[in-house]
Amino acid sequence: KHLFFLLSAAAPATPGAMNGLGATGAQQSKDCSFGAGSVAGAPLRISWFLVIFFIYQLIDAVENKSLPMWVRVSLVTGNELLLLLTVLSHEMGHGTMARRCGGSISEVLLWPFGGICFTTRPQGRSPREKLVDDLYIVAAGPATHFPMGAAWVLLLAGYAAACSHVVTAPAWKYLVPFGSAMGPCMNPNYPGCFSTWSGFLCYSFLTQAVQLNVMLFMFNVFFPMYPMDGAKLIVCSLQLFCGASARCAAKVLIGTSIPLAVFFIGHTLMGIHGGGLQPGITMYMGFMCLAESYKIYRLYKEEKLYTHPLFEQARSDTTRINDGGGPAARLNTEQRDDPEAGTSQVQFSEMRAFSGAGRTLAGSYEAPSLNERPPDAARQASSDPAGRRAWLDRVEHDMAHKAKTVRELEDEQLSLTRRE
């Protein structure tokens, strides 16, 4: 029912670093939202479109005559508040970790596609350090569902124990993804059922809170459709723990995110016959994710992945060259990604049986005498004083050349070029 609200993101607050959904959310936060106070010192804003969607749900609940009016309104209002609380806690997980990494929270936006936590990053960090920070910040959001889910399960188990006269499923069964735990009934005339609507509503809200945390965690982590948390976790882990290049990680992201976005859109089209606003919202979210993935694909083809915050390691700051003065490191002035390292090719040789003439080591083999062994360079140098001096000069020259800095090598190369 609330699939539209499962998209969560931690976006940089710098305008130049935002694009796609982050830029759309920033624009909506500026033009189509209102302030709703602050949470842990972070400004909180709520989109007006979220209010419109909530009013639409209330109207739909009023038209449904299967339950008493106040019960229907309470169900919609309670479920929406639980959803806001869960998503806000998720976003504050991103923001709190950003603060621990040296950044700050600019604001938090709740909108029809979920939540966005706009954060700043500490200055002077290398691309790898930024990637480590991103991994911590992205993982902190889904990690909040573990304590929240455990707390709601304990409350549900305690409430079920207090209502021991009602037949209910074990609380842990609501932790099973896509499970079908049997819910309680509401009928004052039958034993084993709730006798009041208030008791039934309390139990429904607790089960809804548990299932929300399970589904939010599963969808964000195990459905790696960019820019959701699961896709970012894959990209950061590939580069940090698997030694994959930024371009390799981008290929994995493109190969998983684009098919999942197409599947997401197709699944929404199959259920669009029911009408309402939700299919349109979920389809729009699918197209936005597809557009984000296509942008990364274009950056990959244009060799400009380094301009994306997740792939800054695609271009190194220095480049290695090998000129007449030996190997040196220079600033990388190329405005494109580093070339991918080629894979080594294994050379297979034909195996043939030994057909040469040889003799065994045992028995008749004799080591050559000392007079027959060829003297090495050092022994020749020791017998000839002039050769010894030349050999020592050559060793000293090689050691001095290896001790030179990059600047000294460049000056030496420049002077040689001027002489020529």
C-alpha cells in the first residue's frame, strides 16, 4: 500500500553535487514544501504533495463503507504517522552518521517518494576517504530498522500477552518478509476476538509498524535500483573491499539498476487498472530511477565518471610517465577517466617430450672447477683498479639518480631538451 514511500536517499547539500532525484527534491523543498519544526537540530520540511496525497487517502477511506467512519479515518491517519516516523528515523540515521564523519545536516525533506536528508561533507578529503564516508552514511539509514523493528516487536509481544483472551499470531512472524501471519478478528460476540475497535486498532498499528520496518529494509537494501541505498552500498563495497575500479563498479550498477527500473515500471503498469494516485507516483519514481541510471551510462561512455560523487576514483590526480630521464609522476591534466587496466593474457605453449641429450646428476656429474667459472663484474673490477673505479662511479650515479625528486627530474629533462 505504501510502496510509493520506500525511496530514501542521503544527498549532498552542495548544489553542484546534486542531480536527478536529489536536485528534484531540493527544488521541491524550496518551492513546494513548508517548515515543520526541527529534529535533533536539523530543519524538517514536508512537501505539499504529501499533504494532498494524505487528503486523497482520507477521501477514499470515507467512501469505503465497510468499517465505521472513525475507524477508517483512524487507520489512515495512524498508518501515515507511522510511515512518517519510520522514514524520518531512517533519514536521521543518514544525517547522524554524516555528522559523525565531520559533516552536518542542512535539512530533511519528506515527500511522496520517501525522504531525503541533505548533508554536507568535510573538506579536504581524498576520493577514497569520501567513498568510505559515503559507505558509512548510506549504511546508517537501513541500520536504523534493526532497533526500530526490535522495539516494535517487543511492544507487539507485550500487547498480545496483555490481551491473552484474543487469538493472535506470534509476534516474530511479522518479521518474516512477505509472510502471511493471521491477524486477529473484531467481534464482541465471539471468543478469541477483540471486543472493542480501540483494541483492534492498537494491535493493527503495532503490526503495521513491524512490517513497515521489514519492508523498508528489504526494499532499500535488496532492491539495488539507483539511487536507493542498496545500489550505493554495492558501488562503495565493490571499490573498497573487492578492489574493483570505478568504471567496473559503474558497469555493475548500470547492469543491475536499469533492468530493475524497467521491471519496476512494468510491474506498476500491470496494476494500473485499479486507478488512484499511487500507480502514477510509483511509475514516475521508476522513470526517475531509469533516467538516473541512464545518466551514469552516458558518463561511462563519455569517460567522465569522475564527475559523479560515487565515482571520483575513476580519475587519479597524478599520472605515471616514463621518459628518457626515467619514471616520473606528473599532475593528471586529462579531463577524462583513467584507462582501465587490461587483463593479462595467459600464453599456452605446446608440451613436448624431452628429446635432448643430458646426463643425470647422480654418478658421473662433476661441478666445474673454480678456474672454469666465469668471473662476475665485481670480481673483474677488484682485479683491475680502473675498472673498479668505473664500477663504483656507475653505482653511485645510479643511486643519486634514484634519489632525485620529480621536480629535479623534470628540470634535468628540460635542460637536456634545451641543449638539443
